[in-house]
Amino acid sequence: MSYGYASQDRAAIMRGPIVSGLIQQLVGQTNWGELDYLIVDFPPGTGDIQLTLCQELDFKGAVIVTTPQKLSYVDVMKGIEMFENLKVPTICVVENMSFYRVGKEVHRIFGAGFTSQLQ
């Protein structure tokens, strides 16, 4: 569920303690029942939300999503380093918007991307 969905009529502008409090409520006061997986879609970056959730939940791994642009690659490297510091292994990196196909022709409108540079 998105906070933006829950607060439909206003912008979701939050930082620091407000974010941490909401995350603690969501994690600690929600009856999730028996889960096979809980997938958390983080916003881009390495900020309060990511740190708080990684401290509150026992993440078994991270799937990092990127796009072919250089700036996205730079953010992905920072995200991977953050997860490593938090002892959350990166399972894989997925490059979104890599190409589109028309018939047998492949078009890479954003270029080749940088996932090949990840180690």
C-alpha cells in the first residue's frame, strides 16, 4: 500500500521522525499473518526510509531496479553499498526500460546501459 494512496487528497511530504513513526506502525502494528514473501518497493536513494526499514525488518535480500542512464547506475552503486553495510545481500540487478522490440528489431533509446559494469 502506498501512503500517497491512503492520503489521497494531499501530497505525502515526510521526513525523518514522521517517516520512521509511520514505518514502525506499518511494520509493528500490522497483522501480516503468515507470509512467504513481503516485497517492499523503496523509493530511489539511500535515505531515512531505507535505513529505518532495514533496521526494523530482517531482509533476506534486495532486488535492485535500475534504468540505462548513467545517473541511475550511480544511484544503484550507492544502494548496493548501503545494503552491504546493512548486511542485506543484493540478489540481482534488473535493468528496466532497457529496450523495446518491434518485430525482430531491438531499439535501445537510452543506450546500452551500465549493468555490465556491476560486479
